[in-house]
Amino acid sequence: MDTEQEIIYLRGEVARLGADVSNLTGWQHTQNGTINRVDAKVDNIYKIMLGTAGTAALSFLGTIITLLVVLSTKN
């Protein structure tokens, strides 16, 4: 391969690599947006689970208090 053909080949390779990098950069931005949305959904699920656990704990505490009150009034 002579020098001129090698330069033409290398220019093509550089252009192809530039296009690949551009595509990967766009894909990365898309993935970052998707990850941010998933992170927000996970945060919301965590808050819901925490609220549910708190409600269950308060309900259990209320049941215990009610049982103690009923048992103490029977004596």
C-alpha cells in the first residue's frame, strides 16, 4: 500500500471512529437520563415502603395499647 492510499484509509478510519464516538456519546446521554429516572422511581418506592412500615408499626403499637387497656380494665 502506498502512502497516498494509506492516508486515504486512515482518514476513513478516523471518520468512522469519530462517528462511533459520537454515537456512543449520544447513547451515554440517553442511558444517564434513563438511570436518573430509575433512581427517582427507586426513591419513590423506598418512601412508600418506609411509610408502609411506619404505618404497620403504629398499627401494631395501637393494637398492643388496646390489648393492655382491655386487660387492665378486666382486673
